[in-house]
Amino acid sequence: MEEDQPHIRWQGIQDKDITADTVRDVLSAVDDDLWVVAACVDRLVDNPNVQRSLLQLGINRTSSAVDRAKEALLVPSPHSDNSQGHHELLSAYFTDTPEDAQLCQMRTLLLHRLDRLSSFVQVSKDIPPTKRDSVELDEEWEDDPWAEDSEGYPSTVRGTAPTDSPIPLSEFLVEDMLVLACFFASQQNFAAVRTLVNYHSPILWPCRFAILDSIPSHAHPSIYRDLLPAYDVNQDTEKKPSSDSWRIEQDWVESSEVRATLGVSQAVSDIGLDWCPSQDDFSGFLDPLGSEDLVVWYKRRVDNIISSTGMLDLALATVQHGASQGVPGLDELGEELSLLARLVYDSPQPHEPQESQDWTLARWQAMGPAQVVDAYLAHSTPETVAKDISRLVIPYLFVLEARAERAGQPDPAIPTRLLYDYILAAPLPIIAAIFEVSKPTLPVAQRIIRSDEDIARLALACLYGSDSRTEWSIMSRIFECLPAWDIMPGTEGEADEADATIVSLGAFVTPSTTRPHCSPADLILFFKPLPLLSLSRSLDILDIHLESGEMLSRWDVPAPLRWFLQSTHDAAQQRAWANRMARRAGNPPNELNGRDDWEWLLEDMLKLCGSSESGLKSAFGLLSPEEISSIFFAGLLSSGSFDIAQELLHQSGKLCLPIAIIEDICLSVSREFYDNASSGNYKTGDMKLAYDCLAVPLSSERLVKERDFIEATSRLSSFNILSRPGVPLSAIEIRLTKDRLSLISRVLSSTADAYKHTEVVLDLLYKLGFKDDVVAEVKTLAMLSDTALQAEDFVRAYETSERMIQTVLKVQAKAPDGSEDAIVREIGEVCWVACFQLGRQLEFQNVEKKLSLLGRALELCPAEKLNDVLTSWRRLEKEDLKNRREHLANRAITHRKRATMPSRTHVSSLQDRLRDLRMPTSPLINAEDAAALAGRAFNRVASNFPFAVGGRGRSGSSGEEARSRSRDGTGHRFDGEEVSAQASRVLQRGIGWLLGADDDI
């Protein structure tokens, strides 16, 4: 029981209560070495002194076992074969004496822990005081409600340890060495890493790259440069660093032979010797790496730094330190990183952070040289681009040239080619800034573009390839930077060659299906082979085009410079642009203020149609001054400035044009206003402008006719005429109406009382262009009569018909006798049809007027229509006779009643009878000789009969015969003389009745 007391006492002591004295007093009293050593292995404390006493005690108690094992090798066992080697002897000994085998194995573990303890002490010395010890708590955190709970946390969680180490000793002794090294590397505790790597090199050497990968990417390589892989030139492999040991000599149990024997011995149980990292994952790094593998690792490290932090300076420093360690193949990588660092840190940056880009080495290496130049100058301004090219681009171009030389493919044109490509694609402000530091007057060393011919070619390509229409001041700045060569006039052939070059250039810049847009890069190919004479000629033409472009831009009709080349031999294009110039100048928002501005515009337009001193034509060189003046005058009129137009025409004399041209222009502009008018009222809007425009020149028949038409349009618009339901008839529809008489018809049909205003309608007819057209007038009167007839206004219908008849008679009177004029026939046709329609109208009660109209119809109708008119005549005559008989009968009754009245008896005089007589108003009765008039009419009509009047034809005349029989009770046929005689007798009876005959007729 007394021997078991130390064992029981040791087991009852807590780890935190163990002290060096406890170890000495308790464990020294135990005689069992295996139990004591196991107790020392089992106990792990955080106090270095106590832990050291445990380790040293355990190591001391294993010494006897080591001695016995050594003696076993010296003194073979009586049962062993003398031929057995040390390994077999040692293995047999450990098999026979398992306690010694376990003691030797635990000795190995205790020695390793003792080394770790020494490293721990060194690491603790290298760690600076923690910030937590120097920072005082804020007052508000002094009363921490979680303070009690935090006391129970282990020191690793709270960040403190008795030895100021971030890892407690108890964990440090048993933790994987690689994990410890990676932990310290991640904490940038490179002193601890160096300690571990230096004193535990056999364990950590295969894991060296895992440790390096644990170093944060943002750590500067200068603070861990001795940890970076180095290169051994002599061995042509990775340089293996020197290492130290905490013990001078290696213990016998740590020899490879003993460790191998213990590893295969069945007498040894597993007591936790897995303190070395697994070699499976690091088998490829056991041996030093070659130069190519080292370069690969450095590239991977650089990519990791750039991708995770974007800190190119750290990546560059890493490569530089690798190069300083002698690693070959890093020069080019360092060169790439240096150029990339210039892009990131030295090139201009965007103003907006969101426009910044993330750069990686892979992206940089994937870019072409032209893309790199664009990236360097992506955010350069005209103020900084020259300096940026000098300090960023030109060094890069020199690097490219040097690389080409190193590669055995020298290309001296690389710098100029890439620089020129950038200039050709740059905006004009950037180009101007580059050209200003490349002037021929500057020293060659200070110029970015050093060749005078190259700067001329670049300027021509950039300017004629630009689409800009506003940057004329910048273009002028570029032109001012160009060289001026004193070239004597060459032969006529050389001049023709230069002109042919310009012609071909115009064709070159003209869009086509294969090249819809000609870029500066395309144009430089055209200008590159040009000789000096053609270049000088091209610059002279460029000067003319720039001046013309500024003029066009001044009047808000800018054109790209290439247009001047395209239109050099195209008068249609020049004319179209001149029209734009004249028209846009007077329209909002570029409305001119007064006469001076218009005169200025005229001067500029005349300049553009002129030529320079050298004979080079300007923008409108194919147009004559007269044509330019005409275009200007049309533009002036289109602006509505008619007073200024009149002043320029009649007062100043600056606008000299033939009268006919002025009249044509005024008519054309007026019709433009007319066609664009939204309202037909010529008192407002565009229609007023169309009307007033015709008053600018002196009056003429054409102008008056056009003004009348505008007035007619305005009057037509006042009527309710619709082009389609709900849409009023527009002015343009009125002009496009082919049959303008139909407009009169639409007026009469759309306005109920329009027929009452005959003079208004006729005036509208005249203004529509039918002033001297008697056919149109007769047709209009016929339409008025027909409209009145439809409205049952027979009085106005008859009056209109009478006017129509008089018009026709006047035309017939003027026509030569016996002539068959088409106009006479046409108006006669219209007139007789109108008279016939009104004369046979049943609702028209005035028989005398109807007879008069039918008489005119008989006079004017063609022969084949006489039967129809006569039929209506006879029916109307029969009705008239019946009415007169009734009237006479009523009068007779009235006279008899008067005769029976004695007080009122008197003889009626002829005058009284005439006063009470109802006189017919037919022209046949009112004529000076009614009988003679009727005779002449019927004789003329009958003379045209090709057959007897009584029978209009043998077939289909039964109706007419029946009507004839009902009239006179006979079926006899009459010839022309009989008809005339009968008409005479009828008229004689009428005269007899007029004279007072009361007998039966």
C-alpha cells in the first residue's frame, strides 16, 4: 500500500497544480521506470519550467533502457545466430524485452518534445508584447457582463498565455509542426517561422511551399525574403538552407536504424508518435526544385498576390527578391510586372471609382501591344497625353523593340507603327495635343512624331477620316502644326498627277458596299505612298476645305471633311448643300436677326462658289454665282423675310437676278408654303406666307393667277367640304385635284344656299383658273341652275339658266357662220340639257318660262334629241291651252255678272282688257315678232330633220304616234312645212286672243 501511494498521489494532482518540486518529490519516489516515463509523457502543462523538469525526468529514467539495448548489441544472446546483423539483434532484443522497447520509443517522443519546448521558449522571446496588454479598456466596457464567462475560456481563445505566446505550451508540444508553422506564417510572425524552420528543418523542409502559401498576400516580401526559395547556381537546383539543432549530438534512439526497428516491432504499442506531417502530400518537394519549377512557383505567387490584393508593387517586389536570390527566368516576368505597375500606379485614373478596372498578370499577358498602348492612355486628357506618351508609352515601345531584337526578329518600326495606330484611332483633341508637341519648328529630340511627311500623312488621314462636324477650331490647330514645304511649281504632268490623286481620293472616301465607312486607318494606306508634291497639294486643298467647313458650320450646316472630297466633281451634292445652307439659316433656332446677317450669308455663299489664288475651287465651285444667288433668294423667301428680300432686290442691288428667275423662285417658294399649310385661310399661317411671297417681285400675270388660286383655296376652305368623313379638305388636296370644276360641285353640294350667290361662285370659278374659260362658266351656271332646281327654287334656277343662255348666245354670235367649233358644241350641249331639265319640271308652275326654256332646248339640242324635246313641248302646250280655256271661261262668267249690274254697266276698253290679261313671259311671245321667231326656230329645226317629224322611225315609235293622235285625233304625218304652218297658226290665235277675240280658239 505504501508503494502505491506515489502513484495515487500523482494521479490526484491536477495539471495546473504540478510544480517542479512535485515532479521531483512524487515521481522520484517511484521505482518503476516505465510507469514514471509514461507519467511524464502523459502530462502536458503550460509552464515551461515544469514541463522541462517532466521531460528531463522522463529522459533520465529511459537512460537505463538505452544502455541495456546497446549492451544487447555488444553481447549477443546465446540463442541468436552470430551472423545476424544489428537490426535483427535489436529487433530480437526489443521482442524479448518489450518494456525497454517502449521506453526507447517514449524517449524519442520526450526528446522531440524537449526540442519543441526549446523552440517554444525561443518563439515566446521573439513575440512582441501583445497589444491587448498595452490598451486600456474603455470605461463603458469596464463593467463587462460577459467577464465571468470569459474567464473560463482557454488562453488561446482569449489571446493570452502565461508566456505571451499565441499558442499554449501544452498545445504547442503535440500540435502538427506544419500547422504551427503555417499558423505563425499566417500571423506574419516570421521570427517564429524562422525558428521552426531552422530547428525543425527535417520535418518542415518538404512542407516549405505550404508554409510560404500561408503567408498573407499583402505581406511585403522584404520581411520574409530569407524564407523565399533561392537558387544554387552550382547545383542548378533550389538552394537548401542551413539548419540548426537544439542538441549537439543526435540521441541513439533517434538514429534511423533504431527508429526503423521500433517502427516494425510488435512489442511497441502506438503511443502517439504521429508528430511528423504526412509525407504523401509533399513527396514532390522532398528534393530541391529545378529552375523552371522555381519560376513556375514565383509566377503562381505573383498571380495570387495580384488576384487577391491587386498590389502590383508587392508582386514586383516578390519577383525582384526572387531574382536577387539568383532564380533565373524572372527577368522577363519582372519586366512585365514593372510595365503593369506603371499602368496601375502611374497612368491617369478615371474620375469615377466604378470605372476602374481590375488588372491581373494573366490579363496583361493576354493583351496585344496596341491594347496595352490604349490602356496606358485610356484616361489621358489633351493636357496630359503628351507627357503620358513620353513616360509610359515610349518606354513600353522600346521594351517591345528590345524583345524583338532578343528574339532574333528585329523590327525598328514597332514604336512608330504602334504610336501611329493609336493616333489614327484617337479623338481630335488628343491628336491636336500630340501634334502640338510634334511641330516641325521644335527640336527633333523633343517631338513625338519626328518625320514631317509622317505628320502630314497622319493629319490628312485623321481629318478626312473624322466624322466630326463641330471641332473646326481643333482641326485648325492640327493644320497649324503641319509643315509648309517650299516646292517650286512642277511640270504640267506633275500638277495633273497631283489633281488625279485628289480625284482618286474623293472616290476612295465615297462609301461603297465593301467599305461603307472610310476610317483614318484606311486613309493612311492611301496617303502613305504619295510623293512630296502630292502631299503639298493635298495640304493646300485641306486648307480650302477647312475654311469652307468653318463657313458651313457657322450657318449650322456642317459637313464632315470627307464630304468636300466626295462633292468635288458632283454638282448635285454641292447644290443640295447650298440649299440646306440657305434654308436652315433662316429657320429656328438659327433665325437671322436682320438684313446684315442675310447679306453676310450671301457673301459667304458666294465665297464658297469661288476659287483660291492657286486655282483650287471651294465647296460650291461647280455652281455659278447666279445659281448661288437663286438658291440664297429661295432660302430668304422660305424664311418669310419678304421685306428683306424686297430690299435686296430693289434697293441695295446686291442680289442681281433676271426677272424671270425671280418670278420662278417666288412661285416655287409660294407653292412650298401652300403645300405645307395646315389651314387654307390666307390670312394666317403658311398660307399667308404663300400669299405674301407673291408680292415680293413686280406683279405679272402668273403671279396674279397664283394669288387668285390662293384666294380661291381660302374661300373653298370656308365651306364645309370634307375629303373623307370628319376630315376637312386640305389645301394640298385642292391643288392636287385634277378636275377643279368638281370643287365647285362639292361647294354646291356641301352648302345648302351656295347656289343663291351666283357671283361668289363665279368669282371662285375665275380664281380657280377658269377666268377666260367659257365652257367652265357655262358648266358652273348649269350646276347652279341644277342645284336651285333641286332646292325647288325655280326663280333662281330660271334666272341662272337665262344667264347661261345669254352666255351661250354670245359665244355663238362670235363664232363664224357654219363653223363647227368644239367649244360651241360643248356649251350648247350643256345649255340645252339644263334648259330641258328645268323646262320639263312638273313642280315649276310658270308655263311661259318653261316654254321659253324648252324653246331654247329645241334651238340648241342635237337633231337626235328633238323628238324628246318636242314631246315635252307638246305636253306643255296642251296644258297651257287647257289653262287658258279655263281662264277665258272664268272671265266670261265674270263679264256676264258685270253686265247684270246696272250701276256698273260700261264697255270695257281695250286698255282694261289688257290690264287684266295674264301675259305669258315666254320669249316666243315677248319677241318683236313672235310668229316670225317661232317660224325661224321651227324652220331651222325642221331643216335638220333627216326624216318626217311625225314618225321618228318605223320601229319603236308607237308611243309618239299615240301621243300625236291624242292631240289632233288623226294619225297623219307632217313634214317640216306643215309643222311651221301649224306653229304660225297657233301664234296667230294667240295674238287674236291678245287683241280681245272671245270666240273659241
